[in-house]
Amino acid sequence: MTKGKKIAMYTFLSIVSFISVFPLYWMVCAATNKSADVVSGRLIPGTYFLENWKALMVSQDVMGSLANSFKYAIALTLLSLVVSSLAGYGFEIYHDKAKDFVMSIILLAMMVPFVATMIPLFQMFSKAGWLNSTIGFILPTISTPFLIMMFRQSARSFPHDIMEAARIDGLSEIRIFFQMFIPTMRSTYAAAMTITFMNAWNSYLWPKVIMSDTKSQTMPMVVANLTQGYVTDYGVLMLAVLICTLPTAIVFFCLQNAFAEGITGAVK
Amino acid sequence: MSKSSKKMTLNKKHNMTGWIFLAPGALLIFFMSFVPMGKALMLSFKTGVGAAMKSCGLMNYTRMFQDTVFVQSIKNTFFYLIIQVPIMLILALILASILNNKDLKFKGVFRTMIFLPCATSLVAYAVIFRSLFANNGIINWILVNIGILDQPYSFLTNTWSARIVIIIALLWRWTGYNMVFYLAGLQNIEYSIYEAAKIDGASAIQSFFKITVPLLKPTILLTAIMSTNGTLQLFDESVNLTDGGPANASITMSHYIYNMSFKYVPNFGYAAAMSFLILILVAILAFLQMKVGDKRD
């Protein structure tokens, strides 16, 4: 590589990185500054954090919404991993023509946009009394074609010899799944966990539809509520955005490498 | 019992086990996707509210093409799709192939920074961009202070700038995400191919088009389908960044369907008909992309 090319490459990467980081840096600055200072272009973190915190806690039920978001996202992630991976494993390990056919139909469900099922689901769930409830939040997305496909793909690399050996040792099929498959596929599970948790935490349309009670609302809904007033307090608003972002950011950073590894397996 | 019949029963048992394992997942998808889809189809031929709904034939379908807001929302969604998805995928591909370069230093730092936007929640980033581009936001502050603008420009209340802000926000949030898919795909390509090409005198641009793009084709197809699907269902950004405004100039299809179902006087039949059009559009586009993807083999 020539020197000029190298400089061009580093410059390009630096500009893209700067654009990627700047809005987040600005969010942190705004969350720790007075709204008036934010508006006048202050770009260094300030000392107004506690005041913003108090104002936020008074205006919205942040703790309750955070608890809800965690409750929904954790329940969904756990159930979804078990149900989807068991299905993906079942489709691949015991595959035959009938199961492959069912799988191809399930893949069609990937094309169904959520708005197309939203209204009937709302009607079904309100009849069942599941509005404003955890089960209402999680049921539509416990099983997703994407996750089933991902686990089906990874089950393909599960060594057949290990299965045969385990069967000869008298392990039941379900125990082979729990004791052999899950530990071997740790990186796929980590990737699936990252994706599911983030999707659950970020989901906005569905909770907006079924969580009409403020007691059941999620953290993204609180953030959206804060923008509804005529005057925006940027300090308070960005603090809420920061609180809403931290959990996904933490999950993401803890599982970043496993996520990349799991994706690598899935796109092979 | 003979040996072969014993094997048969064991096979049968395993076959059954397979069905039991996949049943919960498959049934959930059936009841949470296909059943509601069928109900939506039936609903789309009805009009009215609640128990008083009655059949109305194709009225909902003919109505939507005369509904200027809905036509506008289709135009907007396709505008986002046609402009944003290609720019994003090309940019992600370029970034990934630069970061795949073995001579590059601080690779991990660049990768993490470019991927960082994906860690933010959708509502959160929409609100961040709304604040950045507000009249008293930092972008206007910078533009006024360095003398490009005399006074703040209202990005979010002018038709074209509102749409462009949505595109900028989408690019910011999703480019790094697609880049990670490409980086993962590049791991499966032997790096020695690039070194051999270099020895043979291929330029970086040549090896990009002759090696990276053809070998990454399955991944490119996957990301193209995922992004198309995501863009056609755009909701959070339209609601929280521009609120569909000014005067529905930036509203997306999903946002309008939501409004039609839960914000205005609920019209489930009409909303279901519109949502069915999206379903058909998604299916057609995915089919076309797969066709195009197959052809270049």
C-alpha cells in the first residue's frame, strides 16, 4: 500500500467513526447538562446529571418502566431460545421430507410484515384478556423463523458421532439436546440471545398497541412520551435516552465477539 | 424380533421425537403468524367497527388507491428504500473490505466505533436525531456558527429535509450492522486469494469487484432482503423522528396503518387491506431479489 492510500483509508475510517460516535457522545453530554446549555452548543459533559435525574423521575415512572422492559425482554429471550433452538434442532437432526416441507412453510412467515398480523393479534389478545400483560408482549415473538433457521443451520455442524455415542450410552434424546447440543453451540446461543434481547427491548409498535395502561409501559415508550410536550428539556430527554440505551449497549458489549462468531456460522 | 424391524421402530421413535421437538415452535408460528394473516385477509373485506362489521367486497382495496395519504406513504417508503438501502449496503461493503485489510492498525477500535450505533434502541436513536436536527439543535447551532446558515433551518418541518433526515438516521443506525455481516462473510474467504491477486497486479478496486463482491453474494443477498423487509415496515423512525410530518410528507406505510387502526377512529377493515398490500409488496420484492441473486451465479 502506498503512503497516500494509507492516509486516505485512515482518514475515511476516522470520519465514519466520528460520525458514528458523535450523536452518542452528544447524548451523554446533553444528559449531564442543563437544557439551556445544551441548546447553546455545550459539547463537554457537565455536572447537571442529578438535577436532570430528579426531574426525569418526577415526570415519568422510569423505574417501573425499566422493570417492565427487563421483565418482558428476559422472559421473551429465555423462552424464545429454548423453543426456537429445540425446533431448529428437531428440523435438522431428525429431518425428512415432511419436516423439510414444514420448514419451508415456516420460512414463508419471515415475509409476513408485522402490521399485517397486528390487528387480528390485538383482537385475539384483547378477547383473551392479555392486554397489558407479559404474556401479551412475548407470545407473538417467542418463536421466530429467523431463529429457527439459525439454529437449524448450526445443528448441521453438530457431530453425528457424538450423538451416536450418547445414544449407545443410553442418553435420552432430550438429554442429548440439553447436555450435548446446548454446550457445544454456545456462540450460536450468544448471538441468538443478543438479537432476541435487543429486539425485545427495542420493540415499540407492539407494546404501543397492547400496553395502554401506563403501569405496563416499556422504557422506549417513556422516551417517546417525553417528546410529546411543546417545550423539550434536552437534559431530561437525553438522560432517558441514555437509560434506555445502556442495557442493550451492555448486552451488546458483553456478547460482541460471540455475536460475530455466531453470525459467521449463520452466513456460511 | 429381527434386527431390521428393531431399527425401523427406532427410526419411527426418532421421527416422532423430531416432531415433538419442533411442535411448540411450529405451532406458535402457525397461530401467531398464519392464523392472524388469514383473519386479516377476511377483515380486509369488511367495514365498520366491532360487532357491527359488515362485508363490503373490494371497497377497502379500491379506496386505498384514492387515499392520497396512503399513496404518499407508499411513495415515501419506496423513496427510503431506493435511496437508503443501496447507499447503506455499498458503504457497509466498502467499510468491511477496508477493515478486512491485514495491514490495517486499530482495526478493532474502528470496528467497534462503527458498530456502536447498533447498540442504541430504535426509539432512542430516533429521538437523538430529532434533537440533533431540531431548530435549536446542535446541527443548526454548528451551521449557524460557522456561517453556512444565517438562521436555523427547520429540517423537520420542510418536506424534503425531513425525508433526508430520516435517511441519514437510518444510514447511521444500520450501516455498521450490515458491515458486521460482511466482515463475518469475509472471514470465510481465504486471505491468500487477495495476496495472490495483488502479486498478479490487481488493484484494490479490481479485487473488490472481482473477488469480494462475487464471493460475498449470498451474504449481500441476505442483507438486501433483510433491509428491504425492514424498510418496508419502517415505523419507529417515522413516529418519533418526524411524526410523519410535515403534513404526512414523511409518513411510512406502517405508521399510517397504525394511525388508521389505533389513533384515528379505528377502521380495522381498511387498515387490514392496506397491510395486505404491504405483505404482497414484501413477497414480490423478496422474490425479485432472489431471482436476481440466482441469475449471477
